[in-house]
Amino acid sequence: MSNRAAANRPLSISVVIPVFDGEKCLANCLHALHHSELAPIECIVVNDGSSDRSAAIATELGCAVLSTGLRRGPAYARNLGARAAAGDILVFLDADVCLHADSLELLRRHFESDPHLAAAFGSYDSSPQHVAFVSQFRNLLHCFTHQTGDPDARTFWSACGAIRREWFERVGGFRTDCARPATEDIDLGYRIKAQGGEIHLDPAILVTHQKSWSLLSMVQTDIFDRAAPWTRLILQSGTCPNDLTLRRRRMASAVLTCLAFCFLMLALAGLNRGASTALAAAALAASALLDLDFYRFLKSVRGFRFSVAAVPLYSLFHLCSGVGSVLGTALFLCALFRRTRETVASTDINVKDPGDLRAHL
């Protein structure tokens, strides 16, 4: 094919879906993909050590199925699928999302209209599948974050995100040093931006989230899989964009919520109970004022009672973010201290006696 013909042909799309014990959601995900207005040239499902029927379901529904063997984590699975894919654009989906019919077409239009675009991603819609209050709240929080995010994005989202193949290869794909879903997609976005790539957030590119959340899973995720690793990533990269959950208003609200919790603990301990209680109430009120846009969003999609009932959960989210940030900072400092000691020890060996260095090696 000539260069002119290659430039004029539509960009081809490969869909890559990692799955770990996802049989309850995967079939819905693949059925939604089947009804997409734009058909990808292939759908590659990467079985990441599942013990259920995930691989069989993907095979039955006509997907190419790869296996990681043991569980290696979604980043490793996505990289494996990307290496096998043939498309110009790599679209990554989570196994627990259902694409809207026009989402793939919208993604392709972005890449065809902007040859400099490296990556693009979308948003959860405002109709999550599970009706339980915690699930509704957590999914709507993510929806709001992306619906109000800066279109000129500084990061990436692998639940429904696309990357031009040459950019994926240029930055080396996803980092694979974590076996759990964490911030590997954020890290990928940071590396794309560091090399001058453009990333676009389009809130019209929608998926429905099927995940069921409990209070415990929300706390665990927000501390250990989001705030802690993201804080380490920020400190390592020196990048803290004023966007998404890192907006200055959101961070200020989280700080106020953590202060309110501290004042409340002082009041419960009987230390200046009146003043501590008043300060806790004032901090919570200030936090709520900073978050009024989110509560207005909840009111618009679920009503006034839902938005009021969400206040304690959002305060808990802020508190978890604060705890995770402290934990992430501590882990970063520990790693920095360890590397410094190793560097000093290596320098001492070099200085004292070259023979010691040979013995050490």
C-alpha cells in the first residue's frame, strides 16, 4: 500500500480487555462491544489467571483469547494484548464496563482529526448498573470527576481509553510492577505527556460501569490502590496537575475533612471539647462548600435526598485520600532513604578498597 493510500484509509482499532475472574461482567461487556456502531478489527481478551469461566466466555463470543498463566496484573495483561494487536489504535477496556454504541466511533474521530493526538479517554456514564447506595455514589463520583475534567488531560484512563500504537510503543507500555489495579494508567499518561504527547478527555465517550462497591472495598481502593500509589507517583515524577481528583479545591476539601476528623478525635478525648467540636463543624462546613458542585451534580441525577445522604460518604472519601497520601509519602521517603543508604554503601566500598568492591560484586 502506498503512503498516500495508507494516509487516506480509516484508522483500524484493536480492543484489548484484561480479565481476572470477571465472568459476571465480561459477557455484558462483549455484547455491548458487539453492538458498537464501529466494529473493531479484533477484540483480544487477556485472561489474567482467572479461575472462573472468563476465558471460555470470551472464546464463545468470538474473541481472541490470550493467557498470562498466573495472575500478573492488568498492566501486564494489557501489554500482552497490545503486542498481539494489529490495529493502528489500541483501545483498552475494563471487563466490567459496557461501551455506548458510539464510543469507538468518537474515539476514532479524535485520532483522525488530530494526527498529533497520542491518546484519548472517556468517562463512566451516570447510570451505573448496581443500585446499592455505595455503588451508585462511588461510580457517580468517578463520572463527575471525568465529566468536569480538563479536556487537555495530563493523565490516562485504561477503563475506556485509546492510544496510538506508535505512542504506546514509544513509552514502553504500562509499567508492570504492581499485580493489582492501581495507577499504572496514570503513570502511562504522565510518561506520554513528558515526551510531548497530547491526551484528550472527551466526556461524550461513555461506558456503563458494572462494578458493585461495598464500603470496605471503597476504603481499601481509595487508600491502597489510588491515593497511596498516586502520591508516590507524584513525588517521583514531580508532577501534580490541577485536574481530576487533584484539583486544588478537591485537595483543600480533603485537608479540611482530615482536620475536622482530628478536631473530632480531640473532642471525643475531652480536650477542649467545645472548641474542638466547633472547629470540626467549621472545617466540615467549609469542605462541603468547596464540594457544592459535586452535590449539585448528584442532585441533578439522583435527587436532593441522595445528595444529602452522600455527604458522609464523600467525607469518608476525602479522609481515605488524606490517609493514603500520608501513607504514600511515607513509602516514598522510605524508598528514598533505602536508595540513599545503598548509594552511600556503594560509594564507601569504592573509596575504601577496590578489592572490597570486587569481593562485594
